[in-house]
Amino acid sequence: MKFLTLKTVNGEDLKLSKIILGTASLHNIWNKLGEEGTFAYIDKFRELGGDTIDTGRAYGGEVDQEHFGFNEGIISRYMKSRKCEKEIKVITKGGFPDLDVKDISNMIRFRINRDAILGDFYTSYDRLQKGPIDVWMLHRDDPSKPVSYIMDILEEIKQTGLVKVIGVSNWSMERILEANAYARSKGQVEIAVSEIMWSYAYTDVVARNDKTLSIMDDALYRKYIENPIPVVAFSSQARGLFSLLYNGTYTWDEVPQKNRWYAFPENEKRWLKMKEFCDKTGHSPAAVALAYLSSNKIDCAPIIGCMTEEEIADSLSNTDLTLTQEEIEWFDNI
């Protein structure tokens, strides 16, 4: 397994497995498999070399706010059951906006304020019960708030000694650079990692119907090349787009109905590239999609959103697969 190395608030190195288990749907797996079945699902990820889990204070409670933190609770019970608190690294997030329960794509209000941020942080810390949180991120930005206000709050969190790495999710590069410039001027903690939506497949905010997302495109890619900051990538396998096409679950003509977020003509060309490469090498599309990110010039650890142990096994079927720069350029040349 390859690793993503992050700088901690104390200037040390924290290594995360370069494939990260996502848990946005862990409550659904738990509802289907029960406690021990869910624990076995996480066991499979660890057996194949993974050691990092991505979660969030909001996960499990996007519709029913009484269940905010539900998925963090599953992870906490798993770590206690397996006595592996020191072996697993956990990324969690706070400050997620309030949502309209009738339309969860509609964010009613941002929660980037001191009470909400500190409340989410301490609640996640208490719920996880593993000691210092390995990586804590703000789940969204509120561009109406000055970065000085936000970074001062993150400095408060750093000063607790209860976190190792501070990051952000779905922030623009401009805001990250502004925030870190302010932090350096004050001798405060800087943003050390950015979580954004990125996969070999293309999508955009119109398709996703969520203007608060930060989605990798050519312009943003150039900014990350010019301003290196480690990336954790969600939706890294485009909801299984290439795997489902490759195994015949659906055809390209069915993509608009089955996977509408990725129903772009550009992605049909990307699919043909993926098929050609997998036919030639024998690697699975799941593994290649992850290698495209983990081998990139931008230091990236992709998150997998598997629903079964079989999908985990497919995704981690070749965890050390490394694409050359020439191969990545070939994939990009469409």
C-alpha cells in the first residue's frame, strides 16, 4: 500500500494509506448487515492494507438530524471491538450546513461559526473515543466569512492538543491560499490537506446540483500543480461508472438513467480509454481509477465508497499499482 504523508500541527509526519475507506453510506451498510457484518466489512479493508477511514459529523444524519454522528459511532464501536484505536487513522469533518429535509441538495444555512465548529469538533472527539483526531476538516466553507475569523477558530482547535492535522473540504484554492497566508502571518496552524471531488471521470456542479462542492477540472488542476497541497479525493470511482460499464451492468446508452452525474460525451471517450487499458493489462477498472489518482503529480489519496466486501476486494486488488506519467498523459489525451 502506498501512503499519503501529511504535516501535523506539530510539524511531524502523519502517514495515511493512499486508499481511504469512505463511510458516507456506512449507516446503510449497518442497516443491511448489522453490527458484526459491518465490522467484517471494515475488517476486509484493513486485511487488504487500508488503515485510514474518512467520515464526518453529519454522516448518517443528513436527513434526520437526530442521527448526526451515527457513522462516527459505528467506527468508534469497531475500534473498541478490534482494539485498534492506535492502528486506524480517522478523518472526520464538522461545520456541515443545515439541510432542507425535503430536498437534501438544498442547504438552508451555513454553520461556519465558532459555536458550531467547536461543538462539532468536541462532539466528534467524544464520540470517536480514540484520543487525538488524526485529521479534522471543515466540511464546507462560508465565503461570506473572512478567513481570519475561521482560521482563528481552527487555531483554537489546534491549541487543544486533540487533533493532529487540520484540513478543509470543498474549499476553493483561492480561499485556502488566503487562509494559509493569514495563518503564517500570525504563526498559526495552516490548512494541511484539501478534500475535493475528483475522479478520472468528468462531472461539474450543474450535474451535481451543489454549488458548494469543489470539483477537479482543468483550471483547478493547474492551481493544485502551482500550489502543491495534498488532496483527499471523494467520488474517486465515479459511483462505479467504469466498473459497471466494464462488467456489463449497463451500457453507455444507459448512463444518463443509471449514473446521470457522469453522462457527458467526454466520459464516453474516457470509458473507451479505460476499457483499452484494462483489456491490455488485465487490471480492474476499479484499481486503475484509483491508481490514476494515487500516481498523479498532485499528491492524492482517493476515497472508495464501496457497499460490499467484494467491491472492497476489487478496489484493493492492486494497491501498489502505479501509473507512469506517460500513462496518465495518455489517459488525459482524449
